[in-house]
Amino acid sequence: MRPFELTAPATAEEALAAPGTFLAGGTTLVDLMKLDVLAPQRVLDINALPLRGIDASDGLRIGALERMSDVARHPGVYPVISRALEQSASQQLRNMATIGGNLLQRTRCGYFRDVAVPCNKRAPGSGCPAREGANRMHAVLGTSDSCVATHASDLAVALVALDARVTLASAEGTRSVALADFYRLPGDTPHVENDLRPGELVTEVVVPRLEWAARSTYVKVRDRRSYEFALCSAAVALDIRDSRVVDARVAVGGVATVPWRLPAVEEALRGAPVSEAAFLDAAALATDGAVALSENGFKLPLLRRTIVRALLEMGGSPA
Ligand code: SF4
């Protein structure tokens, strides 16, 4: 780890006035500083800022410094969010890691975390060894010639399914951005991962009210049952009346470079009977446009099956 200056601003104004790298739970930043992937000269510990609180009185507002474990067990949080959080990382990490930090976590691509090898995301223009190398965990959707890394956050997948927005603050003021628009596809600039401007801070997550999101879940498929990132995941919410799907939300993770909403699958589900056959038909659309690498072709059928499993969990037994 390189030497750096650490300060702890007492107010948001103080934090936003001074350029530097924000430190919240530290579960990503400190890791990457130890690996030399990140080497900030100035680190601002923002844990004293008043960015906490969970308000579930009308939709959901979550302060960016709320810890993952506290949000997961809050009774007003939609099941899809709780389940995404409960299946993330380990209990110790969930007790430390914040909601804002979770949304900004970096990819787990092994080449990105190894400074001895090239990586376009870490060192723009150096190359992408994952394309021809170890790519079993990598993306099949939203990829580019420059980068095929998956987005690591489970929470972001659940939030994108629920049309969540993030509030961003800077010295110039605040703005609200739909989380689905916040993340950027890698294209030719995989080092630019989101819409965050220099000096800007995530202060809050806002989830609009959705009555039927009480019927929602997050299914995560991984190599081991805890402390592991997704090979594939599905966030699903269903509005069901008289054994028919009235409305649906579907987003997937572990397979794409950003949290991946599936509007074609949602559209196919609207008006469909609650049946395994209808769910299979809708899920078949999930892999449209998917491109497999040498080691991750298994993710295409896995993605379809994961969606069907989540839908069946929410829809009950096939009609
Ligand atoms: Fe780097 Fe992306 Fe390629 Fe991984 S997939 S080596 S993060 S450019």
C-alpha cells in the first residue's frame, strides 16, 4: 500500500469541498489499495456524515451510509432487496459495507485485481487478457472488445428491477439519476463505469413505491453457498391476479457488464398464465444478443433456468 493522507470531514460541505477518494465501509477501497490497484493520495473518511436512515413510509429511502446488514433486516424493505443483500459477501462484510459503497464496488475480474497483467479497465489501452484467458465468471451480455467483466453488485440488480434512483451530491448541488442510467456499458472506455462526476458523492437510494413488490425475490446461483459472487442471479417481482401475470419486473446479474434489466421478458410475462411453460417461453428471450466466451457458454442456459426458478418461486406451483 502506498502512503496517503487521511482526513475525516465532519460535514457534507467539508467533504465535497476537498478533492479526494471517499472511504465508507472500506471493504472494496482498502482491498484495492492493498493490491496497488488503487493508490489515492488523499482519502476522506465520510463515516461521520449524516447519511444514514431508512424510511419506508412511501416507497423506500436509504441513506448511503446504511450498512448492508441493517438494510437487509429492516421490515419495510422489499424482499428482493433483503434477499439480494443477505446473499452478498459474508456477515462480517455486510456489517461493515455500506449501501453507497456496494453500488460503487469494482469488478471481481482477476486480471483487474492483478497489477502485473494488462487490463483496459485498470490501465486503459493495455488490453483485455480475459477475452482469451480465464473467463468462466465473465459476462455474456453488454460486453465489448475492450472488456467482458461482470458487475459485482447483487443489490444493484434488485434496485434496477425496482426502478430505483440514486441521489448524487457535489459542491454544485444535488441531482437524481435512475440507477439503470447510472451504470455505463464498457464500450471503448471500460475504466468509466458510471455517471459519477469527480468530487460527487452518492448520498441516498430512492425506491419508488410498488405495492406488488411484496411478491419478489432474488435467486443467486454461485459456486458455493456463501461468500461468493454470482455466476448468475435473477431479481423478480410479480403482480399476479386470477392465475395470470398482470405485471412483472425482471433483472439479472452475474452475466452482464452492468445490472441487466430484461424488458422483453417482462413484456412476454404480462398477461401470461402462471405456468412453467409460459415462464420458459418468456425466459427464452433473456439470452437474445448474448455472446459467450470460451469458458462461459454454460451461462446462457443457466440464465434462462435461473429466471424460471425465480418466477416459479413467486408464482407458486405451475397452474
Ligand atoms: Fe480488465 Fe475488463 Fe478485461 Fe477484466 S474483462 S481484464 S476488467 S478489461
